[in-house]
Amino acid sequence: MMKNHYTLQALVRSELSSTAEEQRIFFLMQAVATASADFLPVADLDALADVLAEHTCYIAPHRVTRKGRTVIFSGRTYRATAVEVMAFLRGAAQAGDLRPLLIAPHFDTQPGQVVTVDEDQICLYRVG
């Protein structure tokens, strides 16, 4: 069985306070991306830079496993500046190693928008 060790090591980032906080942030972002019918395709990484602007962002690999009906986040969530996120994404795209990610500007209780990134597309999901 092949293991996915996509750990975002090339990203200049800071860790969150706990594993529970990482999971809480991930599942809030995932909920917006999966429940929102309102999404906009983002043309490319340059357009994504405009979306993220000067925000501090949360970023996490979109990796879950299932144990019965329980969904388990099997990655880590980090905080980074938009500049650092964009540098990481450009490097990953250039290396041909852009994997599914969830990105959201910093939030306290609920993300206002979430971006999904993978090798084929970039989508912006908005709440409301």
C-alpha cells in the first residue's frame, strides 16, 4: 500500500496550538467546500493570489480516511501568510506535485470562503 507523505514541508508556516485545533479548522473548511453550491473557478495561481490578497491563511492537505462512518482528517493544518502560500503553490506546480489542498483566509468561528486546489483546478467557495 502506498502512503501519502505530503506534509507541506516546503511551506514556510507556523503550527496551530493542538491537533484538536488543526482538525477543527480542517473540518470547518471542508464543510464549506462540500456544502456550498456557490463556487467560482479561479483561472490560475495569479488569480488565486488576488483572492488571498494579504491575508494570513490556513492551509491543509485535503486528506481524509474513513473508519466505518467516522471521517478522520489524516493530515496537518498550518497557518501561513498568503505570500508564503503562493510561493509554495508555485513551487509545487512547477515541480508537477500540486496535490489537493484546502486554503482559507484566517477565521475564528467560520470561514467566509475556502479555496480548493488540485492539479486540475482551483475553486473558490463562498459562504452565503
